[in-house]
Amino acid sequence: MLSAAAAAAPDEQQRPRDSEDARLVAALRRGDEAAFAALVRKHQSLMLRVARGYVRDQRLAEEVVQETWLALLEGIDRFEGRASLKTWLFRVLVKRAITRGTRERRQVPFSSLVGDDDESGPTVDADRFLGGDHPRWPGHWAAEPSNWEALPEQRLLSRETMRLVQEAIERLPARQRDVIVMRDIGGFGAEEVCAALDLSDGNQRVLLHRARAKVREELERHLA
Amino acid sequence: MTYHLEEDLHCVEVVELVTDYLEDALPDDVRTRVEMHLVICRGCELYLGQTRGTIDAVSALGVDGGDPEGMQGLLEAFRGWRRREEEDA
């Protein structure tokens, strides 16, 4: 039985994302409102979340996001498809959000301003481990981490926990926040995040690593 | 980062490798060492479980119902743009 994918032209099979983008761009150029609405539904929520990390309130985040959509429409005739639509949207969004956030001089937690690329060092407290000179278990856990799989599911995904995770993410330095939001909430692939944020692959992984480690730590404290 | 190649990885090193491990970005030999360590080290297995739990909790934030905020305003902006395009054509 031929699936829809098998029945498609060979080109479409190899680069499904590119041809979906091409269809969308063509539809937008035609003024197809339904296509625009579908695109908005797909990305708006994440765009708002990312923008909100840079500006002082939700209303400003909505403005930044709206400007980004308008920029897409205004430039749609010139859109060459070198980057995917999604990558393009988030690249522009982050740049605008940073500009707007700086202009509005929002009160940001100091940690957001510190160069997060310079962060280094262990992501787990050194005193969680035995010393490298321990006679039997050098560098081993001093005490085992707790087993979250033994927790009732409602605990890890409770409203309270969600709020804590949300706050932990908000406290992250900007780029760590963007990476974890795009990867783990937005489901972006690593390459897409690198393209959207101008990061090397290694950079992206370091940021993701540090972001997840911080959130894990706060979750652990809360769940203890 | 120096890996202790002549012996098992230390837990303190393994925790810094979990992201690359989950991303499948480790060189083969290091990946093998991590896997070997995980087999014998409950602490690190639990830490990996916590990392996965963290990812699950973070992704759960993304579950949204209904039309996104600002939808109406955007549709109006779209119509405005389309009108301008038609006028310019």
C-alpha cells in the first residue's frame, strides 16, 4: 500500500521540510490567511516565551512577536529559503527582543546579564562526590541521588513543580534559557537552534548542559 | 577534561557527560565508557534518570490549549499587510 510519502515526488521525500516551507511561502505570497494562521498557531506560543525572556512584560513580548511576524510578511517576496522559515523567525525574534529589552531597560536578574558563555566549572556541586584521593571510590557519589522514577507522576508534573521549573528557567542566563526553551519545549533540533542563535554545535551543547543541570538542581531541592 | 582512560570513569566526570551522551555527541570510546559506568553505578543511573525527568518537566511547560495569545491582532495585521500589497500591485 502506497503511503502518502511514497507517492510524493522524490524531491519532496528527500527534503520534506524544505518543500513544506516552499508551500507556506507561496501561500503567504498569495495572501492565504489560513496558511498564516496555521503558521502562527505553530510558533506563536514559543515565540512569546522566548521574547518574554528579554522584555519586562507580556504586552511588550506580544509587540516584539507581532513585529517579527510583520517583518516576515513584509519580506516574504524576498525570502529565499536559505534558512528555514522557523529558523528565520526565531533569529529575527531574538534580535528584536534583545534590542527591545535593552531599550526598555527592563529589570533583569543580574545572572541574565552575566556572560553565560564564560560559565565554566562543574554543574554538580563538588561536595556531592568523594575526593579523587578516596582509597576505595575516588570521584564517586558520596550519597546517591534520589530516584525520581519512584515518585508518583503527579509529583513531577504537578502545578507546583511546573511553576518551579518555569521560574528556574526564567532565572537562567539568556542564552542558556533560549537553548533549553527551544530544545526541550520547542522541540527544535540542535542544528535549528544553532542556526537561530548563531551558535556552534559545541556551544549549543554546553549551554543546554548547563541549563538542564541548573533546572535539575532546583527540581531536586524542591522534590527532596 | 581529562578522562581516566586506564580505569572506569569517575562519577564526577560522568555527570558532565550526560548531555553529550543523550545528544549522541560523544566519541565512540567515551560513549562506551559511559555506558559501562552506568551499568555498574546506580548513582549515575539515578542522575541520568533525574536529567531525563528534568527534560520531561521542562517539555511539559509547552503544552498549550486553544488559540495562542495575540491571534486576533495578528490576523488583523495580516489583512492590513495584504491590503497594502494589493494596493501597491
